Amino acid sequence: MTLPDRGKLFAEINAIADLAGAEIMQFYRSEMHIQQKADNSPVTAADVAAERIIVAGLQRLTPNIPVVAEEETAKGKIIKVGKQPFWLVDPLDGTKEFIAHRDQFTVNIALIEDFSPTMGVVFAPALRISYGTDGQGTAVKRVGKNAPKPISARPIPEKDVIVTASRSHGDKNKMQELIKDYAISNVLISGSSIKFCMVASGEADIYPRYGPTSEWDIAAGHAVLKAAGGSVKTLDGVEIQYGKSDFRNPEFVAYGNQG
């Protein structure tokens, strides 16, 4: 399948993420209507509205590439992607952060090719920070309306390793089990896919994740981290792959530059 000009496509998905983020912020500043999905996770009108913008934008840009989006999937729209390229969308990662009026929630769009994320955008609208990549070695961070600046993962040190983790998965003992070969000196608690970007930008070294996640939760962050010189691996040391029939991930560890 031939893709449009990659540079132009990357600019377009950044613009789509910005539009979705602006829509989310309208809800963030007003009353939130919260419902529970079948898996007991929360969903708001902001999730649905942002996803509608993203899916429509991607279908306009790349009508022949399927879009797998979190809320549509939760409603029973199952897409079999096979070996072809496809988009993964999490319109509002960190819904609990959003509901609690903590600013670390993100818009996530990723392109999967050959079972791996090759292009992605992670946009935190409340923080006005965006991370993105359109291929290996092109990871960037944009703050506000400033020009994007390159980022890279730092080499993981032998000691004083900085770990990032979520509020609900911040058990230091459990994390130490997952990364038993590293000496943790500090744990930075953060929300949503920003954790991948913290590793990609050298603010943290490792992000271990236990408990269930779906492919759309991590694909955009994985794309950014991979482009910055890092990796996301299963506990067996194999790089996470995408396009599984149920779109579920095993436990994993996101690493900075392992050398």
C-alpha cells in the first residue's frame, strides 16, 4: 500500500491531534458527563467527541487504511487488520487524569506498519506539549507554538536509574520485579502515555508496566520512544508487536537507550 508523502502526512496528523485536543479542552473547562464502559473503565463525552474528529480526519487522509479506535472498539466495532498498515487511536488516554482535573492526559495517534509503530503523535492539550515522529531518528517535542525540537533517550545508567510509573501502577516492589537488573533511585509518577515520552526525552530511563493495556494505549508513545533510540519489550525481551486479534498487550518494559 502506497502512503501519501510522509512529511505531509505527519503534519496532517499533528493538526488532527491539535483539533482533538482543542475539543477535549472545551469539555475540560465545563461539566463532565461520565459513564462506565463494559470493562468498568470511565468514558466521557470528550473521549467520544475527540475520537470522532480523529477518525474522520484519518479516513479523509488515508481512506484505504483502517482505523482502530478505542471507543469504537468498546462499542463492538471489530476490525480485522491482517498484515496491512492501520491506524491506532486513543483519543483521550488518561481519562482518570482528565476527570480528576490533572493535566496529564493525551491524544494518541499511531500508524502501524509491519506490526510496528512507525509514525505517531502524543499531544497533551492541557500542558500544550506535543511529541511526535515520522520515522526512526525523528522524535521531536513541541511546546506551545514553538518550533519542534529533537529529543533522544539517554543511555540507561548502571545505577541511579529513574523510573516513571502511573498512579495506579506505582508499586515499587512490583516494578523492581520487572526490572530486577536495575537499581532504582527515583520514581516519577505521571499519567497517560506521557511516560513513554519522558523516557524518549531523557527525563526518565525506564517505564515498567504490569496489568492490562491495549495496543491503542501505547502505540503512539512507543513510536516516539522507538524513534528516540529506546524500545518497548515484553518481559521476555521481545519488542512489542501490533495487530493482535484482541489488541491486548502483555506486560512490558519501556527502555531508554540500552546501548
